[in-house]
Amino acid sequence: MAAYKFHVFQPGQPAINADTRFCAVYGFPIRHSASPAMHNAAFAALGLNWRYLAFEVHPDDLRAAIEGARVMGFAGLNLTVPHKLLALELVDALDKSARKWGAVNTIRFESAGVDGRAKIRAVGFNTDADAIVAALREDLKLELRRARVLLLGAGGAGRTAALKLAAEKVAELFLVNRTQSKARAVAAEIKRQFPSQRVTVGYPESGVDLLINATSLGLKPDDKLPLNKKRFSLDQARAVYDMIYRPAETALLKAARKAGCQTANGLGMLLHQGARAFEIWTGKPAPLGVMRRALEAEVYQSTVHGP
């Protein structure tokens, strides 16, 4: 099994004691996550007696894992692949962001009075939608309003990205998913919410300004490319964005760079969704610079040891 560095302790953080608050990220898989490094650096920078952990949780166990965090007094959770859609039915209430974008990637546990008694409820939020747009603008300097976009993946992250891109009024959106019915369902949802948006299920017949990978293909070294090269060639894309950030350069990004595309990985998206989650949990402004430096050190400088 590969060994990964999870930075649970940061210099300057108070020692763990009975007052320590905990947050965590759940995913399946989870060992690639850089969120612990980012959030623990932020807690240390603000002198908070908080810690952030990472747990691999099978989808079948997600309900029990959320309930476990609630009863153990966790402040909040992040959810990554494949939990973002499942969690819609597993929280007590949905923030307007989760209702609008139809996925939950952040949970806050908060006290709510019920019949004169205090009850801790789980409230679901979505911080991915704004994060993807912020990252695209920062990392690729794209004007989304006039862009033709090919989006690979219609799961939790892909669905959110598709809806947000429609809200940004991209020129045309092409949706590709391994299960075509999921792509058609997302396209239908876009047409209901944004009737004037041009959306097509399938590959474009000409070039695009941006290709986004919202699938998990690329996390493993032996993963195949997330697109059908017979249907679409990377030299038809001006820019390629991969939501995966570890490895820092996936096979898709490597191939796109060789094809002459402008490229960026998902580090910026992780940064912005994490900063918003931090603010939701703590009520304090996120130290964005600290979080960015921690992520860059973790992803670009940390050593991953082989088996």
C-alpha cells in the first residue's frame, strides 16, 4: 500500500485535548486528498484548536459515517467522490447552495431547538459551483460567457459544473458521460433551469475553448483517458482543465500539454471550495494565502512512496 503524508499537526497549533474540534473529508477512495494539509494549516494560522482528518467511507456506509460524526461532535464534513449526490438525502436540511446546484460537498453540524430541546442537525452546502468558476478564471484566464465547453462526467461534480456553466451563460455546452442517460438527465435539467442555454449530449463536431474532466479517471496511474480519442482530438481544445489535482499532471493533462493546449489541474478548485467550507464551519475569513501555500507544498513538493 502506498504511504501518503497527511498533515494532522501543524507548527503553532494547540495540542489536541478535550476541547479540540474536528472536521473531516469522506471519500472512496480518499488517500489522494490534500484537504487535511490545507485545513490544518488554516487552523494553525488562526490559532484554532481544530483538526481536519480524512476517512475512506464506502457509499453503503455514508449514512452511518455522517451520523457518527454528528454524535461525536464534529464541526463539519467535506464529501468527495462518490458521495455528493448521495448526501442530498442524508442531511437534515439543505442550504440554498445545495438546493440550487443539486449536490452536497460540505456539511455543517449545528444546534437547532426542537420542542424545547437542543438537537444537532446536519446541514448540506455546495461550495463546488463557485469554486470551479473561480479556478477557471484564475488558472486559465477564460471568459466563460463566450466559451464552447466540453464537459466529461455527469456525476456529483460534473452535474454541479454543468449547471454553473449554464448559469454563467457559456456559448455552448457539450456533455459526455459513460452512462449516456445521466448526461441526458443533466441536459434536461439545464434546459428546465436555463431554457436559452445551448446544450448537446455527445462530442462536438468542431473545436472547443475548454475541455473539463469531472470524472475520477486519472486518479490511478493505469487509468485510461476520460475521453474517446476517436470522437474528439485534444488538439481541438484551446484549454483543458482536470478537476483531479493529484497526480499534479494526469495523463489527460500531459497529453493536452503535448497537443499544445493550455492546462490546469484541480488545485484551484480545491482551494476555493475548501476556503468557503472553512468559513461555513468556523465563521471566520479563510486565510487563503496560507491554504494555497499548504496545498502547493503538499501536491507539488511532497513525496509519495511506492509499494
